[in-house]
Amino acid sequence: MDITTGERLKIARQRAGLSQRALAKKAGVGNATVSLIESDRINPSVSALKRILDAIAMPLSDFFAIDEKASEEKVFKAGSLTEIGRGGISFRQIGKDLSGRALQLLYETYQPGADTGKIMLRHEGEEAGFVISGRIELTIGSTLHILNAGDAYYFKSAEPHRFRNATARPAVIVSACTPPTF
């Protein structure tokens, strides 16, 4: 069953026992924002969606696995990876439902000009990755790092962070997050 972001958010919010107004307040966003997302009238950035999901303690991976059955697959073909990205960023995740798992592995593609959003990401755990191609700006706290193909990173995900492709060519990263809270 292929459901929209808005439908998924409504299901997640209802499972958490929250009204739209309560979720908006808890997430620090306007009441209309939750309503507009649930009605599929706006498509939130990765950081905005993450902020809303943090208010109900739900990782992005679990959000995009709503109404999909957990799999015990061991091998994943390129076309079977779960897309959890938005707006110029593709996050292709190995596996659909990562609840109960210790690791999240992503194949990330940032189109020219794409970034994870003005609000910096923060979540539990640690993350690490390799830049496979292109160039990425990684901001951790107040420090900007320019990473090129072959460069890598490793940091505690609770530190505010943001990824941005400021070039005219796509950038590709392979990353891991543990536990899968992104």
C-alpha cells in the first residue's frame, strides 16, 4: 500500500494519541503546518518532518515504514531500497521497518542546491559516512566542513548538524546511523 506523507503523519499522530494542535505545540510549529502536511497541501523539508516526528518520538525510518510489513530479507536489490528523502535529497534505506534494529544504512544523493533544511538536525545516536562522489558541506554545531569524494565523517547525532550540496553536480554519500533514529 503506497500512502502519502500526509496520510502517514496522520496515522503516526493518531497512534501517539495527539490532536493536530497538540502535535504542533509539542513540535514547536504552527497549527496550520500539521494540517497542511496531513492534507498533502505542503511537502515538508527533511528537517521540518524530523522535528515533527521527534515530538512523537518516531524516527524517519519508522515513519516511512507505516503500513509496510517488516521484512527478514537479507539481500536488497537497488530498486527495493526504501526512499525516505524529500525535496532534492534521496535517502535510500536498506530495509523497510527498522524498529528493533540497531543500525540504519543509507545511500544518500543530494541534488545541486539541496540541503537538509534551515533547522539543523538533532537525534539520538551516532552517525558516520563516506562521500562517494561530489562535494558536501557538513555543518556540525557552528563549524562548516567541506567534504569531497573519499572524505568521511563520524559524530554524535545529538550535535546540531546540516548537510548541503552547494555545487552544480549531485553528491553521493553512504552513511550509517546507530540506533536508527533518523
